[in-house]
Amino acid sequence: MDRRIKTAAAACLLLAAGLVTGCTAGSSSASDSAAPDRSASPTRAARGGAGGAAAGEAAVRAAYRKWGLEPLAAPPAPPSTKPAGRRAADGGVPVISEIPTEQKIVFLTFDDGAEKDPRFVTMMRELKIPFTMFLTDAAIRADYGYFKPLQELGAGVQNHTLTHPNMRTLSAAAQKQEICGQQQKLKEHYSNVPRLFRPPYGNYNEDTRAAAASCGIESIVLWRESMQIKNMQYQRGDRKLHPGDVILAHFRGPSELKGTTMTEMTANLLRHIQEQGYTVARLEDYL
């Protein structure tokens, strides 16, 4: 009996030595030896960090269900080098309607700022949809504070003029005042100096480009699709989204949307995107 016990003990010591060697061989630090086991079972992976990620995904799915939507895919990681926004061939401010990419992503932009629906803030907070705001001072000055929680969620604050004029009808000096004046207003209220400018109605001329450059604007941003109430208007004949398209929507409420709320209009927009197999990325990460 003593001999069997001694033999078993010796085997255990050898096994232990082998296990220690297996854990440390080729490791350069203690942190390397603590790397997660990628062969772990799904049940095991659901614990710890993976469990937190699963809980987060479940919360997002629940948020989408609350708004009557199917979840959008997570956007890809932003590119290390932005694919758009370089100077135009003539050296002036470029005019952009889409971002060059092969990924099935689109970019959401909301203009003006007349409607200030608190449920829209809740919707964007819960769905975590990236978007960009092109704000007009005449539309937002009654409540600058409404847009700050949206900015805190990551929404970009960009320039859409002081008073929303047709820029082509203005002199060069007046155009500069509209753009530079709004640059100052947005810096004052949101601690942000916009890099992007959208001319009202999409109307611009060479004086607009020159004025934008003099005010520190890097790109003029137009759009490929515009959201109405239930449907989108497409510029292309195939009436489909394309990778990198910029989509235009507005801060509008029931009085302008025939009784539809801004959140209902936004839900309709997200359905169009999801049904075509796209997801939404942040414009400022690409431009």
C-alpha cells in the first residue's frame, strides 16, 4: 500500500510540473498567461466580459423592439484615414453627397432644428444611432439647450446658416455673414466650431464655396436621399441606397409631417435602411 501511495504521489508531482511548464512556456508576461480561452464553450463565454456584452446587446434589441424596429447591425470601425473631405480639384472646399466606401453604411443628417421633440432625444439615446445635426440659428435660438443632450450622445453640430436663405440669391458678403455668423453662434452655445456646412435647399455657387472656406469650413455636405414622412426620395433611378450615401432628414413635427411625429418619421427612415441591408455610421468619422 505504501509503495502504491508513493508511486501515485510521484506521478502527481510530475503532472503538476508539466502543467506549470505548459502555462509558462513562451509567455513573456503574467498578462499573457491571463489571456481568455478562445475555445471556451458558449456557456462559459457568457460569463464575465462576454456576459456584459451579451447583456448590452439584449438591451439594444429591447430598445429597438420598443420603437417597433428590427436592430441595425453595428457600424464598422472607422477608417484610420478618412476617405473624403480633401480639397476639390480646383483647390476649393469640396462639395460632397456621398462618402467613397464599399461598406454597406449610410450617414444620417438632420437639418434646421425647428422641432424639439423630447422623445427624439430618448429615441437616439436608447437606439444609439449616430447622426449629424446641421443647425440654423433662426430655428434653434428659442431653445439652444434642447440640442445639448444630443451633442452629448455624440451627434455632430454643424452649420446650416443663420437664417436659412437661398444662398444663390445673396451677395458674397451676405453669404459670408450667414456662414461665419453661424460659426460663431454654434461655438458660443456648443463649444464647437463646425467643419461642415450645408447650404439651405442644397443651393450654392462659387461665392458660397469661397465664403465657406473663409469661415473655416472644410466640406460642403449635400445628400443622396431625403426622408419625407413614410418614404424616401432618391436621386438615382434605381431608387436604392448605395454605400456611403448621405441621407437628409429634418427636425420636423406633426404640423409639417401631416400628423406624424419626428420619432415616427425617424423609425420609418431606419426601417428603409434596415430593409436594404445597411447600417448607420458617423459622418464625422469619414469626413
